[in-house]
Amino acid sequence: MRILSFLGLLFSLPLCAYINQNNDVQLWTSAYYEQKLSDRVFLELANQYRIGNDMSELYFTYLQGIVSFKPTEGVLVAPGYRQTWQRTATQPWSLSYEPFVETILRKERGGARIELRNRVIYFMREVGANSWLWRGRLRWMRLEGRVRSYVSNEVFIDSRTGVEQDRIALGMFVPFIRHLRGDFYYMLRFRKQDNHWAHQHIVGLGLDLNF
């Protein structure tokens, strides 16, 4: 049913009056810096801004750091930390402190890569109760050619509220110059709000600096 909704809603983007309401059209901009520290250790820094209410109001931003370890080929284990600032249509800006750990399993075959990421996060919130969250993302990526297209699905399960998000994305990585590439995607996000599901349309623009 999610796939049918994705195909149907892709061509219908009506306007919305509030952040994260049904059919809200949003812009997410991201910047990533990745540094190889050794053959098996990698550092990643990230920053993101989310603009909602039909791309008119900033409501979310974060800073994030991850150190990834590659114990064997095709496996990454990565502890990290994210600090988030967010607001809603009715609540002012508040902070969230989010230590996490993730594992990534990758397999390449026939000019493509399939990747499974599992992330477990503990949320320590200024406003609201603390909780655990599991995020599971499955992504397929084409490796042939300069432009690398991908499709992904990610599910969020919160320890207090159960399944709270489902994200379906279509995108591409586009190289600009050596060490710099763009990430362009469309995401259909299903999000549970007050025990009701709403969906938002996300236009994503990212820059990835890699050394």
C-alpha cells in the first residue's frame, strides 16, 4: 500500500498551512564531510536544515558526528552523536541530545549495491519524555556510470509510540569535482501525529565532501 500511495501522491502536491501537516511540501538541505582516518576507520560530520510549511519556515536542524569502524569487508559499526533543535506549529524551539550506534551491511553484485542500515538512538529531550528509537533503512544503489541513482525505504519504531515514520526515497549522487558530489532526492514521508498518519513531500539537496 505504501508503494501505491507513493506513486499516486508523487504527482499531487497541494499546499498546506502548517509545518508537517498532511501534504506539506518541504526542503531539506544537508552538508556532509567524510574523512578516511585509516583503512578501517572513518570520520563523518553532518549538518541539516529542514524548511516546512511549503518551504517557508525553518523548523528543524541538527549537528552530527560519527566514527565508523570496518571490522571486515561489507560491514561497518558506527557510534555517533546528534544534537537537534526543532519546533512545531505550537511549540517553541527545544533541544534533543541523541547518542546512537548503527551497523551497516553492504553487498555488491551486478553493478549495484544493496545496503541495510540499523540505527538505535536514545533521545534525551528538553521537552517531552526520553525514549529509544530504532531506524531500519534498506537501500539499493546503481554503481555503474558517474551518476549513481538509488531507491530506499526506512522505518522508524519508537519505544513509546511504536511505528512512527516510513520514508520512501528516490535519488541520485552526482559528482561535481574530485572529492565533492551532490545528493538530490525526492522523499515521501509518512509520519504519525496524534495517532493519525500524515504524509509530507520532501525535496532533498545535499553536498558531500569526501577525502
